[in-house]
Amino acid sequence: MDTQFLVSFSIIIATFALYIGIAVYNKARATSDFYVASRGVPPVFNGMAIGADWMSAASFIGMAGTIMLLGYDGLAYIMGWTGGYLLLTFLLAPQLRKYGRYTVPEFIGDRYDSHTARVIAAICTIIISFTYSIGQLSGSGVVIGRLFEIDAKLGTMIGVVLIAFYAAFGGMKGITWTQVAQYVVLIIAYLIPVIFMSLQLTNSALPWLSYGELVGKMGELDRELGISEYFAPFTNGTKWQFLALMFTLMCGTAGLPHVIVRFYTVATMKAARWSGAWALLFIGLLYLSAPAYAAFSRFILMTKIAGSEITNLPAWTKSWIDTGKLQMADGNGDGVLQWSELIISNDIVVMATPEIANLGVFVIGLVAAGAMAAALSTAGGLMISISSAFAHDIFYRVWKPNSTEKTRLSVARWSIVLATLFAGLIALNPPGAITQIVAWAFALATGTFFPALVLGVWWKRSNSQGVIAGLLVGLAVTLGYIFAAKYGGFTILGIIDTGAGVFGATAAFLANIIVSLATAAPSQKIQEEVMDLRYPEQMVYKDGEVWMSEDGSTKA
Amino acid sequence: MKKIEKAVADAYFREKNRYMVIYFIIWFIVSYGVVLLAEPLSELTLMGGFPFHYFMGAQGAVVTFIILLFVNAKVGDMIDKKYGIDEAQNIKLSAGKSVDH
């Protein structure tokens, strides 16, 4: 056991003790606590919890590496994963909060007054959250495996046990405060290496301002090497793929059940607005730093590692070459490692860079703890979504309406344990790279929930037949395009599987609108409820008139 | 409860939507607009080396999004105030509404 192992291990154990401690302290007792933390979380902290929920293994571990390898084309992830918060906060979050249901399937089921729509929405929630969680579990497996120098599969299993434990016993209340702690850990872990590298390379403690210089310099280095410039647009895909991916990630953000459910934990529409703003500020800290992280990593690799003698490479290279994610072969046999002879997987850039830049054992351990916080916090939120879709929307609302609160809570806990185990089983042999799996989850949310929620809130004429058609068509088109593009090589305008949401959403909007118009309008009561979402809580729409409550009640 | 003029309620809704449309136009220009014009915009450089399209993708768009969300939150509060909405009443009302099943 070397020093690095002991330091990393201690930091991870200390942070885990903190998360589990908070979860146990807040052990949920009542059902409403379990799902939405009693709707009393202040916007600033709710913003941090949304941030931790949001920033997954894909953001923390995968994104900077993706940008480093794709250059400008990787920035679709930066704009897509932040720009979606405008759709969410303007079009959906406050209105869904006023409607006041626990979960997304519950909103769809009640707004459209259809158990069929409710069950389809619950199944979509389970499919989306499950797909997403496979990416998180395989991410945590890579981190734990690398760190403890054990097989990544064993690492995945350790992650599964941890998630099942605190999601099942803490509930959302435990998770909300746990996630505030996780946000703090992961943002510190991400910013420290970026700031240190900025000091090393540019003598500035503000990486966001200083890395532009390196981006320009790398363009020159690339020209000398005769490869396309780092910042040249559309070198790894068409412009349409860039736009489709950005659209898919934005609308997926606004349709992800585990993110939307966060907005039910605030008190009012006003608090929902502020939570969205705080959330993007906290998320933005990491997203603004990721391209800097990418630029520094690439610059160090280009100037310090490329050009070294092949027999004299630094010690860190060996452990990463052993994982199979890094290749350094002296292709032309001249004894020197050229830039083109260095092949690095995008999933290890964030984890390996502190070692490459020689930032010391403490920083390396901290980054590992941050990566674990990112993977586990998101997986925790996903598991709550899956369990509430099953225990609340399917089991309680449709299947056994007479079940006791105790039974429902136990169904919720068992569904978390089973979903985690099953996702872990698939994560042992993941069907794609972490970012790819996560992008599929976004495409599915874009093709199903985004149209159903936007029309549900903004168009009172949309009815149950319309939403059922929209959800099914959107799901089929999105899944069909993902499979056709990934396995069949079928593409339109160069748009690949990760941009599938643009077709799913278009088809779902059309299906919902056409079928709604072809069938009877929803009941007067439902149309009035939709009109009511236009106004703040205090204004109530009733019988074609708007009423203002002055004493906190809606009695006339 | 006191009845309010439908025209007043509609004005509230329209005013909020008008701002929202402005936010979405800015949102579209800084993200989709810059991507559509990425090639010509890459000729411009700023802050010691950033090509303009890269700067917008990596920082400009994100900062604009954050500012728009805070402006929306603040402007939303001001519109609520203008129409006499009291947040304390909202809290009471939404607390009563969440347990209706």
C-alpha cells in the first residue's frame, strides 16, 4: 500500500461518513418526507442539491475529456447542459410547482385525467432514470477500481451497496442535505486542480481568464503538427449534429424526472424561479471550468509528455496504461513519443490530469472523492425517481389504492434496492461509454416528457388521447433512431444516436397536437386547472373568472 | 376571496410572457445563433487568444444563461409586487394544496 492509496482512501471514507451521517440523521419517517423533503428547502440550498443531482459522472469525469478530444464540438455539452435550465425554469418548474403533485407521472396522470397516461409516464420515468443510472454506476466502478487497484466490476458492486443503502434509508430528505454536502465536495475537488494548473502554466489564479492564451497557442502547435486546430468548428461531426445534440441535451434537461422533482421541494412558484437561478449558478461554476481543465490537460500532454523518450516516461503512465484507457506506443520506432502516438480515453482525463501535472497526493485523492460524490449523488436522485414512479404512481395510484402508508414506504425501499442491483448488473458490462449512455437518457426525456409537459402546461386543449399518442410515438421514434444510428449506420444530416431527441420531440409534439385536435376537448375542470397555472398561487382561476385570495385560503 | 378583472389577470400573464420571449431570443442567439455562424465568427479573437465562437461556447453562453435566470427571478418578483401578490399568502396557499390526495 502506497501513500497515495492511504490518502485517497481516507478522503473518500471521510466524505462518505459525512454523507451517510447526514442521511441517517435525517432518516425519513413519513411518506411525504420520503419523496419531497416536506417542501421546505430554501432556494440557495435547493440550488446546490439540484447541482449535485445534476452533475453526474458524465459531467465530472467525462466532460472535460470529451472537450479535450473533440475540441469545439465538445462544447455542445457545455451549452446544452446549461441552456436547458432556461427551458425548465421559464416553461415548466413554477407551473408544475403550482399544480402541486409529487412526481412527473402524477402530474401527467392528473392533468390529462388518465391512468393509462400515468402508467406510460411512470414506465418512461423508470426507463430514463434506469438508463441514466447505468452510466453513473459504471462511472463509480471505474473510479473505485482505479483507486483501490481492484477490478472495476468489484468497484461497481461497492457503489451499488452504498447507493442502495442511503437512498433506501434516507429518502429525499436525507438526499437533499446529503447532496448539499456532495455539491460542496465535488466543486472543491474540481476547482482546486484547475486553479493549481492555471498557476503552474499561466501564473494566474483565475483559470477562466487565463486559458484563452493557451487555446490560441495550441492552435499554433496543431498547425505545426498538421492536424486540425483545437478550436476549429465541426471537425468531429456535422454542424447539424452539433445543433441536434445541443437541442437534445437542453430539452432533456427540462424533461428529466429526477431534476423536475427537485422543484417540488420548494415552497412556491417564486422559490422555484430562484432555485433554477441558483442551481445554474452552482452548476455553471463547474461547466465554466471544464473547458479550462480540458485546455490545461491538453497543453501539458502536448508540451511535456509528447516528445519524451519512450523509455523515460513518468511513473503515472503505467497505472493508467494498465487500465487500458491510455496507450503510448512508439509507432515509428524512433524512441520518442509523438503526440499522434498518444491515445487517451476521454473518461480518464479528469482523473489522470492531477497525476500528470504532479499536483500531489492530496489533490489526487480529493478528485477521486469528488468523482464519487458526483456519481453517487446523481444515482441517489435517480433511484428516488424510479422508486416513486413504481411505488407511488403505479402501485399506490393505480394498482393498490387502499394500501397503507407503511406498505407503500416498504415498496418504495424495495424498489430502490432492486433497481440499484439490476442497474449494477448491467453496469458490469456497460453497453457504451458513460457520456453516450447518459446522452441516450437525455434523448429519451426529450422525446417523451418534454413535449408532454410543455403542452400539458401551456395548451389546455391537449387531452389524454393526445398525450398517450405523443408519449408512445416519441418513445418509439427516439428509441428507433438511437438503435438505427448506432447499429444500422442510419443518419439524417449526419445526426448520430446522441442527437436522436430532435426527431423524437418533433414526432411527439405533432402526435400530441394532431390526436388532441381530432378528439374531444378535455373537461372544463381540467381546462380551468391549466388556465390557473398562468398566475401565481394567490390568483385563482375559477369558472372563467380570476380571484385573488387575501387570507391564505381559496374559500369564497 | 376577491374577484379581479379578467383584463388585469391577462395583463399579468402577458407581461410575464413578454419578458420570457425576450429571454428566449437572447438564449437562442448566444447558443444556436453563434453555432450557426461559427465559421465566420472564428476569425475574431478576444482575451488573449480565444476565437470568438469558442469563447461563446465555453463561457459567453453559460454566463448569459446564468444572468438571464437571475434577471427572470428578480423581474418576476417585481411583476408580482406590481400586481399586489404577497409571497406569505402564496406559501400558505401552496402548503394547503400539496396534501390533497
